[in-house]
Amino acid sequence: MNKTMQALVFHAEGQWAVEEMPTPRIEADDEVLLKVDRASICGTDLHILSKPPGHPATPGSILGHEYVATVMDAGPVNRHLAQGGRVVIDPNLTCGLCRYCRLGLTNSCENMTTLGIFRHGGLAEYNVAPLRALHKIDAQVPAERATLAEPLSCVLHAHEQAAMMPGENVLILGGGPIGLLFLMLFQSAGAGKVIVVEPVEFRRRHAESGGATAVLDPTCQDVKAEVLALTGIGADIVVDAAGSLFPEAVSMVRRGGRVILFGMNLHAERPVNQYWITRNQITIIGSFIQQTSFPKVVRLLESGRLPLEKLVTHRLPLSAIGEGLEAMRAGKAIKVVVQP
């Protein structure tokens, strides 16, 4: 193994580089050395690299929190992972001791840190991660599918909170990677109609090919009128996958329906008339990362039930990752997968 490796390093607001970094070594008993098989770019990575940034990160850290890897070596406490085995990574490391962890709300941990954001992540040839972050997955699962375990776990967490009954109608605001994952899950769970709203044509085409009942363009269509025509009374469930469409979600959910706020945009400040939430008895659910979804996602990935590979539009070496970042910013990519 070489003493150095290539990695995508975050430096400062809007500044990053692919550069030589020391190959990591195991330094704690619970650590595992991983060879990264594939990693994918997340919308959070774009927020980190934006000006102004929409998400904090540690300067000098290696980005990448969506990745699948092979076990190379492990510290002495390892009793679960075999060398050469494949794992998917839950990058959000919780303390297990704070008030929220004790309540079972691990995704609200007061001491949480994240691989690929605050600690070195997977957009590199190698990575060291704590044993508790790793979940075994069958090596027969294609690497590109396994790479999407982390975003799928977050979407599954929100999907479970939506408590959809078969036949209910769902409206998804945003047809990017997250919106398309929601589309797959709601379809597989027996939704009635699944409507996707997306302004970018490239993404609308993917939603159409993914089997959405209707795909609406908010730049030239009266989306509220179309949703009412398709559902009769409004959607049973509305998902804001963009993180800035709360007022629109409230306006298009039926009375007694549920709004799932999933997307995150630190700079989105939209006025909402609280009267209509109360008057129409709308349930508002905020959903942040995940709590217990990873084992379920591993089974889902191993089952092959969801055609996740269809979401991968770009496959790039680490040296060309800038092309992937630009394609995502321009709305010309769904998921960009990198092979370090």
C-alpha cells in the first residue's frame, strides 16, 4: 500500500482540490481500514462547496459520505467483519450517551460528527472508519447500487414516518436524486398516484422513465390545479425534497394529510400561513437523516427490488470529479459515482 493517496479535500468556502494525502492507518482499537470501491456525490457536498456555504464542514477534511468499501484491516475489537468483506457506511457517528441518544433519537445526538463532512470520508482511495459505522453487505450487490445505501437510508426513514397506506396519492416536490428515491419507495409500497414536480427537463425525463403518474413543470404549468385535477382533493402525502417549498406543500396537501419536510436549505426562508395548517388539520413531519434504517436498507439493496442503478448518470475517476460537481449544479446529472 502506498504511503499517499488521492483524495478530494475541502479547504475553505468554495475551495477544494484533488490532492495527495497520507494513506490513513488504524490508530484506535475500534477502527477499520477500508479500500473505497465507489463513492457518490451528494447534494450536501454541493452545499458545502457553495458560496456562501449551505452546510458546514471541517477545512482540511476529505469529503464523501456516500460510499461502499472493502475491509482491508481492523483493530482488535473487531469480531464482525472479515478481511475482504464488503461494507456500506453510516457516516453519522453518534455518542450513545447524550440526552437524545438516551431517548432513542440518535439522529438528534448532541455530539454527532460525520464522516465525509467533519472527519475524513470516502472520496479517496482509502478511509478509516469506526466499526460501529459499518454494515456488512453481500459482495454480489453491484457497487453502484451499494453506494446509494446512505441516501436511501435517509429516504426510508422519512418514508416510514409518512405511514403511507396502499392506494394513497403522493406528491413529490423535487425530482433530483432524493425525489427519485422517494418515487421508487412509494411505488414499491403500493401508492396510488405518484406525482413529481420538477423544473429541470433532464430530471423530469428521469421521473417519467421511472414511472411517475404525472411529471409537472412548475415554470409553465399551474401545478396546484393539476394536482387537484389528478387527485380530486389534493395529495394525501406531500414531500418537500427540495428544502424550500413548504408553502407549496401546505397548499397542495388534502385536509388531514401529511407534509414531509426532507430537503434542507439553510438559506430558505419562506412565509407560511399557519392558519391553514390548523384549519385543515395538516400533519407536518420533519425528517433528518435516519435512526434505524441501515439494516433495512441492506436487505433492500440485497433484494434487488429497487432499480437504483438507473439513477447513476455519470461514472468518473476521482481526477474528473469537477465535471460531476458541475453537472449536478447544472441539473444535468442525477447521481455521480466516483471510482477512487
